[in-house]
Amino acid sequence: MGNSFSAMADAVLILHTLVVAFIVVSLLLILAGGWRRWRWIRAFWFRFSHLAAIGIVVAQAWLGRLCPLTILENWLRQQAGIEPDDQAFIQYWFQRILYYDFPLWVFTLAYTAFALLVVFAWFKFPPRARGQ
């Protein structure tokens, strides 16, 4: 059973990395697309999903809460009996990309600044109203 917990933990880690990539890459695409007049970056569902995702991250940081995906991954690894030094290749590299050892206030500041940039992009290049 430990092996399935380990595989599920790896899947959660990959999902977490994809969520982070969605938030970061989407902002870059929104900014570039706004200046280059790409119509698709104004799709309401895309922009709302992006705003909601960074909003959740910022709310968690301001409330001093860990991301539920981090909590789930850690619990799954614990259930699998994996020690921190016992990392598989994929776990090692994804964690190196995703997790940093800084004080919580550094993340709160960075997430808030990023969210302000997302809000700026929302008003600078507003999404189309639903149904347009």
C-alpha cells in the first residue's frame, strides 16, 4: 500500500507544480497577449480562473495556512513511510522547483505583489463579458 501512497503523493506534487505553472505562465501570456491584441486572453473563464487561483494562494498566505496540496502530499508521503532523504527522482526535482525555505512573510509579500500585477492586468486588459 505504501507504493500507492507514494504514487499518489507524486501525482499531487505534479498537480501542484501545474497549478503554479498555470498561475505564472498565464500572467505572462495575459500581459503579452494584451499588448499583442490576442483575443483569447480576454476569455472570461480563463481570466476568472486565473484571478481565483492567485486569490486563493494570497488568502492562504495572509491567513498563515499551508496549501492544501502541500498538506495532502506530505500526508501521503507519511502514509507511504517515506523519509525526507528517501526521495524518488521526480519528487526530488519537482520539490526543488516548487518549495523554498524562506520565512512565511517573504511568500506573503511575493504572492501579494504577484496578485497586484494580476489585478493590474485584469483592468489593463479586461476580460470580455460572459457570452461575448
